[in-house]
Amino acid sequence: MKLWGGRFTKETDKLVNNFNASISFDQKFYKQDIQGSIAHAKMLGAAGIISEEESTKIQDGLTSILADIESGKLEITDEYEDIHTFMEATLIERIGDAGKKLHTGRSRNDQVALDMRLYTRDEVKNIDNEVKALMEVILRIIKENVHTYMPGFTHLQKAQPVTVAHHFGAYFEMFKRDRSRLADIYKRMNYCPLGAGALAGTTYPLDREMTAKLLDFYGPTLNSMDSVSDRDYLIEFLNALSTIMMHLSRFSEEICIWNSNEYKFIELDDAYSTGSSIMPQKKNPDIAELVRGKTGRVYGALISLLTTMKGIPLAYNKDMQEDKELSFDAIDTVKGCVSLFKGMIDTMKFNPARMEDSAKKGFTNATDAADYLVKKGVPFRDAHGIVGQLVLLCIDKGIALDDLSLDEYKKISPVFENDIYDAISLKTCVEKRLTLGAPGADVMNKVIAIYDDYMKSSNFPA
Ligand code: ARG
């Protein structure tokens, strides 16, 4: 069944039909299609474009279609070109001639622009909820590990000691920015394209303010050609999703490293790891690896839509139908990844002794030894050289700076006194780092209080 047979004298080729059809994927937003049509019908009635009786009949018909799809009584079948055609045909089947008036003053171009926007708007909020739930788990881990010492890395080499709270705090910040990106997108996209018609509006006295309000938009869009051909909001959303995946992927990489036999900083729960079919000793971090791997397909959706859009003249062109499948896939992928990642880190166990031991090795306190000398009047560059010599001596002896005798210290610089041991202890190195944003517990607790407030605030305007 088609909506446009009139000016054709021949049947469409079967392959063309299949190539052209979108119902196999655009049925995903059947609910939004009905939501938009109900608003349109309500407005048509209120504006006197159709009678109130017809308007009510249409709304009731659409409501019954929705109920029957949800209960499984009505199946969306592939014999229609798209979800819009399916809905109109089913409505006419159910309520007769009044159903033929639903499409008055509307085109599938503004209809699909609306449906996809409504669907995306819902998903912006769903993804935001998922990310927020992940942040709750991260915040719990932060609170429980303010004094859990671990090495901080640069170039994947041990650099200076930090805490698990501080390390996880970095991800908390990343996901905070991700949520703020979602809020920005929401604010920019929340305008209603319905009423733009095919591209040039219509001669019917549509009340676009009314439909915008009924559908919870800030207001109607202001240019009908742009309304039917704007997919910026989707590109922005895919960019935000890609960034979320990039963050999850970096986090996943760390989980894989920490979970390895060489590190043993964490142990993943049995429920979130898998075994090998040949090597009985293996417990693999497959979830982290899959999240890292799936990042590629989300980037793919972004690049694909950017490329699709780049050569399209105004206004609507069928190329835009390509905005759906990969976006749906990206949205579902991100929802799954965030949620599984949350379960994985919520159940994993830390190995604090192992992390602390690792933080003590690898000269993570060398900067602090140099700072000790600086505080006693040695210029930093000289202090750097002195500690360099001490490190060399330690490497030679296979020991840590903490294990050198005071005599050995004094042989390289007489400035060293007995208080050097306290100055370079792991505890001092972490807890004395109290600049805002540093790992010291006193300042970390202040940041945690800010995070608690943040979690109570809402991300979207009411
Ligand atoms: N399936 C189409 C899409 O997703 C709906 C709009 C069709 N409009 C048209 N003029 N053929 O973009």
C-alpha cells in the first residue's frame, strides 16, 4: 500500500520498493509517530480545519492503534513503505473517511522530521539517565577510596602516587561533561518542525504554537525549509555519544590493564568475566574489551551521517532516510555499554595492598625528594640532579629511595636530614597534595561535597 499512486501508470519495481522502504527500521518510532499525529489532529480540530468530531475520531483511532501495537494485537508489517504509511492505512481501515483527513496540511517530510526529533529527544534523556547511574557507582567508589593509594601514570610509566578516589574522579569529570553536552543538545533541538509541510509551510491556518506546546517543545521552528532538512541535532547527539564511548573505551583499557596478571590492581567479578575454551586458567575482561571495541561503530555512525549530509541541497532529499539505522544502532549500543560497564565496575574488587605496593616502587616519590631539598634552599634544577643521582644508586642496589641510609643520602647532598623519610613517605606524598583538584584527602573531600550537590541537581530544564 502506497500514499502516492495517482500520477503513476506502472507498478514500482519490486527491488525498488525494497530499496526505498524504511518500515523495517522506522517502525522503531511508532510511538512518536502516533504522538505527533494526535497533536496534529487535535490542532486541526481546534483550528477548525477539520471538525471536532473528526478530530476526536482520529485521536481515538490512533490511541487504539497504539494500545494494540503495545499489546501485540496489531503487528507492523513490511507491506507498507514506511511507518507513516502503515499508520495512515491502519487508521483509515479502523475509522473510515475521517482517517483520510489526518494528513491535511502535513507532509511526510515534516512528519519524519518530527518523529525522529521526538525519538532522539527521548533518547537524549534515556542516555543521560544511564550516564548518571554510572556516575552514582563511580561516586560510591570515590567515597570508599579516598585513602586507597595507587600509582598515577604518565606515558604508562609510574609518575606520582595518587588515590583510587582521585583516579575515578577524573572519569567522574568526563561523564559530567558528557551530561552537560546532552543538556546543550536538548536545549538546541527542542523546537517543533511540525507544520513545515513538504518544505514551504501550508495555506491552511495551522496553529504551530499549539502543536509545539502539546508536544512539549519550547516553540515551533522558524524556517520551514530548514525544519524538514535539519539533522544537526542528530549529528551533535552522535558526537556526544562518540565522546561517551571514547571515555568508556579509555576506562575499559585501564580495566583490562589493572585486571591483568601483571598488575592485579582489581579483580572482575565472575559474573562480568568469561573464560577461555582452551586455557583453563583464564578469566578474561570481555565486557571491557567489547565496550572498547564497540566504540568504533558509534564513531562510524557519526562519520556516516556527516558524510550523508554534506552534499544535500535544500530541502528534503531521500538521502536523509539514512539518518536512522546507524543512529538507532549507536543509541542502543551506548545504552548497553554504559549499563554493562556500570555493573562491571560496581562488582569488581580492588586490591589495595597490591596498588599501594606498586605505588611505593618505581620512584613515584622522586619529585617529593627534590621538593624536600628545594624547601631547604636548594634551587630546583640542582635538587633534580641530586635526586637523579640517588635514583641511579637505588636502581643499582635494587631498592627504593625510602630504603637508603641517611649516610648514603648525605654522601650525595649534606642537606638531607632524618626528616627526609617522612617527607617522601607514600602517605605524605599523597595527603600533602592539597591544591584544588589534587588527591590529598582534605581537598578530595571538598570535591566530593561538590559532587554530592551535583548529583542532586537536574540536568534538563523543567
Ligand atoms: N522514510 C522517509 C525518511 O525516513 C520519510 C519521508 C519520506 N518523504 C518523502 N518525500 N518521500 O526520510
